[in-house]
Amino acid sequence: MHEEGWHLDPFGNHEARWISDGTPTYLVRDAGVVSKDPPPDAPFEGVIQPLPDGPGLGGPQEAESETVRQRQGRDLTQYFDRIGWSGSNLT
């Protein structure tokens, strides 16, 4: 059975990389933030190592949607700052 999920980045460029069917993908994670970084052109011929706390859960769509949620949250925060809304304006 091939590895699937978040594992240590076998290339050492990021904390974790999404592995699909035993193959490193472009999805990477650093400090809980998901981003994209294509794997090097050279094929990986090593052993896929699990993260210290075990393989992550959730698929690539979940990882990408988390990035979208983070971006949307950041955009909303910037908007609220721009209009001067602090949350205390509700009364």
C-alpha cells in the first residue's frame, strides 16, 4: 500500500508535504500554513517518513480549502481594520 497524507517533506524544504499514492505532491505545510511548492524535478527514491505525531488527516481539497479560509479571514480582518470596526460597535 502506498503512503497517503501529510508526511515529513522528503526533500527537506518544508516541515511537511502531502503524499498521494506514495508520490510527493505540490502541497506543503509549514507552521500549520498550507501552501504550494512543486517537488523537485528529480524523482524521489527514498523512504517516505511519517510526521512525528503520525500522518495527517484530510485530503488535498481540505488542505487547499484551509488556505482559502486563512486568506478569507485575513481579508476580513484587514477590511474591519480599514473601516474601524472593533467588534465593540455592536451595542
